[in-house]
Amino acid sequence: MNPAELDLEDFLKDLEFLVNIDSGSADLDGVSAVAAFFEEEFTKLGWQVIRRDVGSNVGPCLEILSPGNRNDHDILLLGHMDTVFPKGTAAERPFHIEGNRAYGPGVMDMKSGDLFALYLARLFHRTGEATPSICLALNSHEEIGSEQSRGWIEDLARRSHRAFILEPGRANGDLVFERKGTGRYCLNFHGKAAHSGVDPQNGASAINELAHWVTELHKLTDFDTGLTLNVGLISGGTSVNAIAESAEAEVDLRFVSQDQADLVEARIREMARNPFTPNVTVSVTGGVSRPPMNASDDALVLCRKVDAIAAELGVRIGWQKTGGGSDGNFTADVGIPTIDGMGPVGGRAHSREEYLEVDSISERFALLAGIVRTLKA
């Protein structure tokens, strides 16, 4: 491994600049500011930057092409510019380093991974070596499901030979070769209000119906097969002495196969048609948002190539399946070999304690550079 391939001091300065920009998915100005940084820096290097406006309620996405890029890409790199944190978080707890760890909103999920792509471009520019046909896609709203950008990502994937997702490596350094599919359902329960002491028999409790749904949906969870449901948010009622006229719940779904998703969908629709509580109706919105990222034979071959490159560089890696979704779910679903977790190592994503292992940056970047140099179509 050549440590000169990445100037760590410069990298940390750029990372500090990006982390100190609030860029929650709904903060369109913040996401646009992050996009403007990458647009300016890649343009300086002769890469073509195309802004993709995929919806008025989300920030711009960036499609960034290496010099001389063909319509088909040797490598598709994926990142996202948004975080889960509200405006004001960067001022409250800005980028800082304690010991070997860097902290701040989005420091590992995933502004450091995004920077890997820029430093890869800078490496090829500095060395003058031939650049493979690379397409970098920077999403503006991955953290809220990528609904508007999904078609764009899938189109890029169909024109690529393989995809590497610059999400962080797991806390133990593992790369990710499989992810569960994800879904979200919003349930609205509509009953009839009544006084709980005077005439409860004339009411129909939306909360009672919600309670039935919580227990029935959680019965579908099967840890052995990887199917999990979680009713994570509930609300309802207006007063403790009133039969609840309305209630709401949101359900998170994680699944390994489409058959599992179909099973859940069928059960939800069946319960909506046949409520447990007389005179209560149920409306359901939502559904599957990301298909599962299951490793194809070609993906497993790619994993072995990555193993060989890592061994040659002296970088220790492992492989992991994870329940969290990413945009790699989309690329894998259209049939191209996909490896996730190619960013530096960190942990505690989406929390105040989110951290990045500083000493992982150089070696993980060397691994990415080694892979890109080796895997040309």
C-alpha cells in the first residue's frame, strides 16, 4: 500500500468542510451546498458533472463521469449527500477529532465515502494514468428511501459492469455483500367516538383495532429466515375518557426474498378487508421501497477478486450481510454485481455518537484505488 496515494491532512480538511454543512434530506439548501462542492471540485479535474433534478421536494442529484467516459461504465460508484440530522446539528456538534476517531453529523454516513470518489479522481489526475470509465452517482435523498432517484440509479446500473457503494465499512471493517429489502407501511384506523363511561357500546375504538394489528404483524417476524416487522410509531385518541375515533401506525419491514414481501403484503391486505373490531375501517399506504440485495454468482466472483486485491495490499477485510438498505439494493436488483461498504470504517450511524476511524481512511482508500485499477471492462 502506498500511503502517498491519499493526503490524509487534506482529506480531513475537506471532510470537516462537508460535515459542517447541515444536509438533512429535507434541507434542500444544505444538500445543494454539498452538491456545489463536488461539482466544482470534479469540474476542476476534467470530469463531466450533470445535475439531475428528480423532484421539487428533494435536492439535486449529481451524475459525474470520468474523462472520455463511454455510454457503458466499467465501474459505477454510488454515494449520497444527505444525512438524517436536522438543521442546526452541525453548529451544535461540529466536526472534531478525539484520538483516532472523527465525529460530526454524517462523518461516516457518508460524507467520508463520497470524498473517496473525489480523491480517486484526484489520484488519477495527479498520476496521469489512464482512468477507467467511471460513473459516480451522488444521491440527494437516500436516507428517506430514494423514491425519486430510483429510476435514475437503475438506468445507470444497466449501463455499468459492476457497482461499488461507498457506504461505510462495518465497525469491524467488513464489506457488505448482501442487504435485506426494505418496506414501510402507514396504517390509518377509522372508528367511532363515544364517551367511555356513558355510552362506550356506541363507540368503535380505532386504538383497539391498532392493538390487534401490532400483535398480528409482529407474529410474522421470523428471525431464522430473516423476515422482521416493527411497528415503530403509533398515535391515536383525543382523551382518556373517549373511545378513539382515529389512530395511526407506521410499520418497518425487512425481508430477504420477494416471497417474504408478498406474504406480508397479502396479510396486510387481508386484515384491512377484515378488521378485528366491528365498525372500524383501515386504510393502508406504502409498501416495499427497496428490493433485497442478494449476492449473485457474478457478485461472489467479484467478492473473491476484492479479497485477492485486499490480501495483496495487506488490508484485512471480511464480509457481512446486513439488515439496512442502501442504493446498492437497486443496482443488485437490475442484475449487476454489487459490493457495498467500500468507504472508511466507522460506527453508530444516525446517532450523536456517529464516528469515523481515522486510521482506516488511507488503507480503505488504497483498497478502492486498487480495485478500480484492476477491474476494467
